[in-house]
Amino acid sequence: MNKFGFLCGLLLLSASTTAFGQGARNVRLNEILTNNTASIEDEFGTREAWIELENTSFSTYNVRGMYLTTDRAVLNPKMSVPERIKRMSIIPNGEPRTQIGGRQHLVFFCNSNPAHGKLHLKLNVPLSEPVWIALYNGNAVELIDSVSVPALAADQSYARSGDRWTVKAAQNVTPGTENFIKTDETKDAKLKREDPHGFGITLLAMGIVFFCLAVLFLFFWLFGLVMRHMETARKVANQQPIKPITKTVEKTIEVGHKTGVILQDGLKSKGIDKEVYMAVIGMALKQYEDDVHDVESGVITIKQKSSSWNDEFLQMTQFHQ
């Protein structure tokens, strides 16, 4: 059992590591400016070299723990991980902005003091000189992205355009946003630029189709369920008369009422409401006041009445005399 649990743990760990790696590979270097004289300022009003990262996926990914470096020596596969980490600048924890949303960007200031903020790195970026910049995963071994930046004039940037890199003039630098934005660009052209292979629109269309099919299935399933219940209720109504059911309901209500009266007034009332007693007494008093009952004198009066039996009596009396 312990071995089975250990194997399951290894599988889960490898799966999570793979998923983590796939998410990291969606992050890439997007735009770099080495000589900042008129571009963006940091929180202290200082202009420093900066590196922009882009999350190319549609899901959020946190880049904390990843590394940026300008030292090509880290490419040596024989170099130990601790030695490689010494030559890198880590993206620190504790900064909400490192949680890069889908298709979003994040700018880091270089040649700076990390004490100024979480987005300030001690990474050495020479001014107006060629420089190699690389992005490593959190294990400091997996190379995610790299680029060789040529010598740039003041406020020029080196920006990614698809799979190519190009130098952008100072007035076209776009830190924190897409590199190339055309105001007169049509929606079709923008879609073709952002999704050149059509994977996104394909997944969107398939998602809409399957969602509609699921809604239709749910609707017809519920409709069939309701119709089956209605048919069952109709058969029951045809087989069993409504009148006995009504009487049963009335009897149930009566028994329930009596039970409630007994619970409230005790067993002496036998389930008869006090209002019933009061109504009976009231009716009796009303009848008494209206002389409904016969008035008797208390004297019994017996009147003789002749019949054929009287003649027989006389004959029998004479015979004995």
C-alpha cells in the first residue's frame, strides 16, 4: 500500500512539474531597452534599462522564482545549479504584479537596487552595447527564452515581431503593451496577426458548437422527462377515480384538525373544537326562548273511547252474571 501511494505521489509530482513547465514556456522575452534617457521612469523618477516579459497564453501565470541573466557562462551544461544561480537575477516573491494575465506584459527594471521594489533587478545590462539576455525556469536549468540584443541608440528598443526581432525607434517604444499596434488595422488583419495558424479561432468555434449541443441535449432531456411524468400522471388519473382521492383528502384534513384540537385542549375535548360546543349551547338557548318545546301541565288525562272490544266485554259480563 505504501509503495502504491509512493508511486501515485511520483506521478502527481511529475504531472504537476510538467504542467508547471508548460506554463513557463508560454512566457517569453518581448521587448528590451538598454539605454533609457526618455522612456518610462520607476517609482523614484529614475530612468533605467528595462526588460519586458509577455505571457503568450490565455491563462494567468506567475513568473516568480524564474531567472534573468546576461552571463553566457550559464550555458555550460557542466556548471552546477548553485553556481548558475549566482550568475542570475531571480524574480522575487511577494509581488502581485508577477501574476501575469493571459496576453499581458510585465516590465522589470535592470541595473537597479532590489530594495527599491520587487520589479527592480540587479541584472547587469550594459548601455548601448550588445548583450545576451536569457530567461530561465525556476529550476535554473531549463532555458525558456533568449535573445542577442545589438547595440542600441538612446531610447531605442529591441522588440519581438512574431518570430523575428527588430529595432524600434524611440517614438515607437511600447513598454507594457503590444509591440506593434496599428490604428488602421482591420479586425481580420489583427486576428491573422495574433493567431496566424488559426488555432485560437478553431478552438473557439468548436467550443461554441459543443456548448450549443450540450444546451440542446439538456433541453430535450428535460422536455422528455416532463412529458413522461405528465403521461404517467394521466394514466393514474384515468385508472383511479378522483372522488375517492378527494374523500381521502377531506378525511385526512378532518383527522388532522381533531388531532390539533386534542394536542391543544387535551383528550377531554375528543377532538371537538370548543366553538362547536358553544354553537350547540347557543342553538338550545335560542329554541328555549322561542317556545319551540311543548308546554306540559303535569296532569295525565285519560278519556274513554268506545270500540268493538267494549261490546265483547259487556257480553262476557252478562254471561257470568
